[in-house]
Amino acid sequence: MNDQNSDAPNEGLVPNLPPVVRTIAMPADTNPAGDIFGGWLMSQMDLAAGNVAARCARGRCATIAVDALTFVSPVQVGDEVSLYAKLVKTGRSSMSIRVEAWRRPRHSDETRKVTEAIFTFVAIGPDGKARALPAETSPR
């Protein structure tokens, strides 16, 4: 099911963790050229990272940065898109979360990496300002 050639930038092994988000790319998600819009994919990645951040912070969080998002393989209408996210670093109030997006064509078992990025979130308190993370929050 997984591509085995890890030397190619868009191939390798699907992360060994459950997907945080899994969705189907639909016609409404396309740009004027008929390709899946990169902004749609980035928003799905932000949702996945935000899910991990909210659980780690035990509350509200906000995206403050996205690092090095490069699209290495296109997503087609009908593809199943799986997003894997993992906490990789914490600060006093910030969390860095690595997100990988993988696609699987509708009638195939072949998977291909689409993109990856590090999303940085900050835990937000009731006053709308940064707050400290819970003491038990650390990368797993």
C-alpha cells in the first residue's frame, strides 16, 4: 500500500500513527484550472494541526506560523486525503506540530505524499492572550 522508494521527495512510508483528518477532495475544492486548490489542502492541514494543538493545550489555540510548505504531488478530485499530525516541540505557550498530507486515488491502494509542514500554535487564554501550556504537555 505504501510507496517504498524513500529517496524520491514525494514517496516514502505513511506515518505510523492514525490520521487526524481524512477527507475526500471534491469538485468544489478546485481552482479555475480544475486542480485541487492549494489553499484547501493547507486549510485541511491547519485543521489537523489545530486538533493536536487543542488537545495538547487543553483549550483554545491559534495558528501563528507555517514553515516550509511545498507541494510535491498533486491532489485530484476524488482522492482520499489523509493528514497525519504530531507534536514535535513545545515552548512556554507554543507548540510545533508536524503535518504530512498523503493522497490515495479513489480506485487504488497506492499512496503518495502531497506535502508536509510545521505549524506553530499558541495556547490562548480567556482574555485572548497567550497562556502557558499545561505542565504535562510535551512531544510524544
